[in-house]
Amino acid sequence: MTEGSGRAQRRASRLERRSRTIQQLPWRTLINPYEPIAVASDDQIEAIHDASMHILEETGMDFLHQEALDILSAAGADVTPGTERVRFDRHMVEEVVSSAPESFNLHARNPEHDLVIGPGSINFGMIASPPNAADADEGRRTGNFTDYCSFLRLGQAFNIIHFFGGYPVEPVDLPPGTRHLDCLSAFLTLTDKVFHAYSLGRQRIQDALEIVRIGYGLTEAELKEQPSVFTVVNSSSPLRLDGPMIEGLVEMARMNQPVVATPFTLAGAMAPVTLAGAIALQNAEALAMIMLTQLANPGAPSVYGAFTSNVDMKSGGPAFGTPEFTRAALVGGQLARRYRIPYRSTGGTAAKAVDAQAAYESQMSLWGAVMGHAAMMLHGAGWMDGSLVASFEKFIVDVEMLQMMAEFLQGVAVDDDELAVDVIAEVGPGGHFFGATHTLERYETAFHTPLISDWSNYETWLEAGGQTAEQRANRIWKQALAEFEPPPLPDERRAELEEFVARRKEEGGVG
């Protein structure tokens, strides 16, 4: 063995030992210190607002449930007799929406994982609701409860994941009528972070609220005072809100739990092909849904959700992480700030493989959320193929990007110690700083340590196996699962939770 090859092997060995430790940031509340990017002028924002008010006044929106029609009619909205069409006076819209709080706390089972949802805060959630899972070993497969639980463990294990925005993958192998009981109880036994309940009718939400109450050890009155679970309510664009969503929205609002009102406006399909038109439609639908939450319970925590993207006009398929997607996210943030309501944005990619496209489209989405000042970013880790796939390797790649963004959000410290003028004088012209005391005291923590990025030279990388980022991500998610330990749950709560789930299954769940 030559001296050179021996050094290379020793470097490779050190690199391999370091790579066995999962490098992640500590849990922390993230504050966005940067000014939001405004891609629309104040006049343009007001023009979008005015267009949205015109839509709600003249065209109106369909609410496909009598309870919503009764609530809206009693508040003074114009419900066309014999139809589900509702029209709103613009002054009523602004007055009712103004009762939504600008900020609120969202409580986790572990108080250390509580979230602030409001101006300046940003919280990252993982992929939610895809029907398929995938990894590099077994490929793509139909969603199942085993993969579902594995994603829960990963979301719990990585500190950069602040909340679960829904089922990380849909466990199609569980019966639809009782699936929510198993999934929600798994949230409480495998995680202690904030999670989501689907607004698919009143009964599912009532079951979710009871499961949360049991798992948190609260009375019903205490739960009502403590927002602890959230739901996303999607309109059926253009301008319709379905009955099951309405039931879930009303039930959540009356229990003072957050509703994230999110139109799904794809420009060129369910919304005008122009970006301004799609955003005006998004804004009208979001405000109408937030109005319903406030009329059901004035002051109920609400979030302005944006999910405006475009379709591929050649295939009709949805696209994500596009320039239009990112600009729409930034404008959505401007509108949410106009109404003084917390903002939700979205990650995403249409890529089918964990490749460069998956990275750059997800990064575009991430920038839109961060610089649009979203308080919540859903689908931030694991999203593939336009939300059809939850990928284990992509989850780790996204965790890497989210951790890098979290470090970016720390800003720059500037003081005498950081400026290091004395150290510069000590080293002087032509010297180096490797051996300076100032460097030696800080070298281990001076810079962000990546999770999967490889910063070694070519020879060392080759000696260590020449792995791609996807291959390193494959090893890391498996290691995280092997090392996982569930957070503690008091025995009496676990027993009560199991009894409730068993009883509801005996009753048949939801028909």
C-alpha cells in the first residue's frame, strides 16, 4: 500500500464513521427575519381584492350543505331560494373575516413541540395524502399502514419537521370507515407533535377531537380553550364547497380548532389560465371559507391557504415548483397579510424520480413559502409526482433542504467577536486562520453540517463508495427507523385511547 492510498483510505474511513451519525439541527421555533418579497404592488393587491369581492358579490359561491346555508343566511348573506348559491356583500366579507386572529398557538402533546402560527413564524410539515409510497429498494407501491407508520416515525425523529399535515401516505389496506381511528391513534402513540384531522364529514372530526382530548389528557372544555389539532378544508374550485368539508369546518370552528382554508386553484383547469385571475379566484374562495369559520365561531383560529399552480397545457397534468407556483405563493402571502390572517403555503414537485428536477422544483416551492412569509408550509418533505407518491429518499433530501433553510433563517451575527478584527491582525498578510485560537475554539460548530451532502474530494468520495445523494438518503432513513424510540404516552391515556378506538370500530366507524 502506498502512502497516498493509505491516507485516502484513512480519510474514507473517517468519512464513513462520521456518516453513521445522523446530522440534524435541534428542535427550535423558527422566526423569519427577512422582509417578505412583494411581487405585486399595493395597487395590484387591491385590484385582486376588488376582483375577489366582485366574484363573491355577483357570481357567488355554492355551499352544498343546508347547515352552511342557514348560517350564512342568518348572518345576512344572499342565499338564492331553492339553490345552494350564496352571494356576499363586500363590507360583510371584510367585517366577518376581520374577527379571525392574526396569530395563535397550536399545542402539541409535548409542550416543547408547540407551534406559533402567525406573523414572522414558519413551520414545516411533511407530505400528506398521497395514495402511493416509494423507496429505492422496493419501488412504487400502493399506500399501506406499515409505510404510514414508518413515515410517522421519520416525521417524529427529525426535528425540522414541525407538524404532520395529514396522513403521510394513505393506508389503503385499512377499511375506509375505520381508517381514521387507526391513523389518528398512531399519531398519538408514535409522535408527540401537532397533527391534522381530515374534514371528511362531522363524525370523523368528532372522533378526531375525542382522540386528541384523550391523548392530551384534557377535558372537552380544556380542549376548546387549547387549539391542538388542525384541519385543511379544500374548496372544489371553481366556487364550490362540498358538504363533508362544510361539516368538518363547522365542527372544528365550534370547538375552536384551526381551519386552514385552502382552495385548489390550478390555472388553466379549475381556475383562469392567467395568474391574476387564478389568484383572484383563490382569494374569493379562501375568504368565503374563512367567513364560514368566523360565523360558526367568531374568533376561531383560521389560516389563509394558497395552493395555486398551473397545469401542463400539453397533458393537462398539474405542475408544481414552477415560476407561476412560486409567484402565486408570494402574492398569496401579500393577500394574507392584507387581511391579517396567518398564511399557509405548499411544497411540491412533479418529478417522478429523486433527481435534479425533484430538487429544483421543491426548492422553488420552498423559497415561495419562506419569502412569502408562510406560517405553515405543508407537503414540505417527501412529496413526489404531483402528490401521488410519498418517497422515503425524497423525504431525507427535503429534510436536508429544510435544515439548510432553517440555518439561512438565523441571519448574520455582527459583534466584536464575530468581526474578528484582532484575529485578522494576529494572522496578518499572507497567513492562514486554520491554527488561530479563534478558529480552534469554533471549528466544530462554525458552519452548518449537512445531512447528506458530500463535501469531500473526489478520491475520498470514490473510496467511500461513490454514492449519490439518493443512495445516502436511502441509508439515512433506514438508520433513523432502526434507531427510533416512540415518545412516552401515559399508560392510562393509552388504555383509554385503545378502548375508544375499539368501541368505535364495534359501532362501525363511519358509514
